[in-house]
Amino acid sequence: MHLFSVEVITTVLLVVSAVVIIFLERKFPYRKGLPIFRDGFWIDLVWYTFIQSFFLKIFIFNYIIYPLDQHYKLSSLHLVSSWPIIGQVLFFLVIHDFYIYWFHRWQHNSKILWRTHEAHHSNKEVDWLAGSRSHVLEIIINQTVEFAPIILLGANPMVVPIKALIDAMWGMFIHSNIDVKLGKFKKIINGPAMHQWHHADYQEVFFANFSTKFSVWDWLFGTAYLPEHKPEKYGLYYDYPKDYFVQHVFSVKRIDENKLRNNKNLSWYFNMRFAFMKWLSKCFSFKTKYRKYKAQLLIYLTTGKDY
């Protein structure tokens, strides 16, 4: 099978997975009453999922990983090329998940690294899309560490899209608002229950549930937290900006977003999305039943607020 075919298949599977998870969120909600278009939905979808992911993929591969490989020629050693593809995928899946556990834990214990991670915890409502909200620097570090070994060790090119699919699907799953009972597997596989608690606004879970795919790391290293009851509040205990760019500025300098909106010198930035939305409305026509969501998107693009 050609690499292009694998990329097409993984993309289709990712879209199908998203649809299935959204359906399961409606059918078996972990937290009842959570709307599909919850607060912060559009910034997560437009900026983090589409725009940021697109440009960072180009930057990470074209300007970091491939130049490293061209300089050191490590992939020419074919250190894992002889392994079966499934063996390669499992190998990189486990070692990267182990790394993520410790780096994630470090982020929660470091005042500096926390600034690159707080955006991920800023949603007050957690669902399948909430996991896409991550600071640019956090993505650059984690995805470079994730995909560089795959390229540099000479893995099969198909490993990249396959592992990327597993990451995306698992990310949607653990953040999803689905009431899943894993039973005995909860100490091996990470699910929504543990990760919903990780995103809860409670002091006792700030240093708990760092695992991504395999919860075994939390249980093994004493950071697991899974009570019988469910959390009632999520997000950060302090105010956090809603605008994508202001969120990134906030990680460097604590600023008041409301003051920025009222600043005459910056009003052009918060208003320029209105002109873009007018142009976008001319390009696309929405059916009557989607007008409500079009209005929500218009509000977000013109004011940066979600309703």
C-alpha cells in the first residue's frame, strides 16, 4: 500500500472516529447537558485544530526533523526498518507515551513549563475537541520528540500517519464526554473518567492522572486519582483569555484581555474578523437548520466570544 493511500485512509478514519465519539457523547454523556457547540468550541476547531495544526506540521517536519536527518544521516542506518510495521508502531507508541507521562508531570510541577500547558486546561467544559487546545511551544516540543525518532531510526514511512491517527483518536477519546466503564482495564488503558478528573478544577488532581494512552504509568508511579463521584467544575481557577493570540501572549506576560479589547490601538485586531466573516458568508451558503451555528461562528469571529 502506498503512503498516500495510508494517509487518505487514516484521515477518513479520523473523521469517522470524531463522528462516532460525538454520537456517543450524546447517547452516553459523562456530564449531562454539555452542548456540542460549547464555550470555546470555535477557537478549538478553527485555530487549534485546523490552522495551528497545519502550520506546525510543516514547521516540525520540514524545519526540524528532516534537516536533522539530512545532517546526521541517522535514518540511513535503518535501525528499525527490518521490524514488522505493527512492531514499529507499538514500540514508538509505548516509548512516546512513557515520555509524555513524565514531561506532562514536569509541566505541572514547573512554573515555567506550566505556562506552555495551562491553555490545555483552560476549557471550562471538556469534550472530544478540548484536547486540541495546546500551546504552540508545547506542540513543537512533544511532536518533535514523538516523530523525530520515527524518522531518524529509519522506520517505515507508514508509521507516521498510523501513529498520528492513534494519537488523535485516543486524544479525542480521553477528553470525550462519554461515560465509559473500563473495569479492570482502567489500570492499563486510560479513558475519559481519569482524564476528565485531570481537567477538573480541584487542587487534589493538579498533580494526578498524567497518562495519555496507558494509565499504568499513573498507577505504577502513584499519581492515579479516580474517585467514585464525578467532578462538578473544570478548567483553571484563574481568569484565562478567550482569544487565540492573547492566550499565547498570556503565557509570557499576564495581561487583562478585557482591557485589550477596550484599547483604541488594538481595536482593529478584535474587529478585523468581521470583514473576514462577511467575505466567508458570501462564499458559503448555510441551510436553515444550520443558521444557529452560523450565528455562533459569526459571534466568535467578530468578538472572540462563545455563546
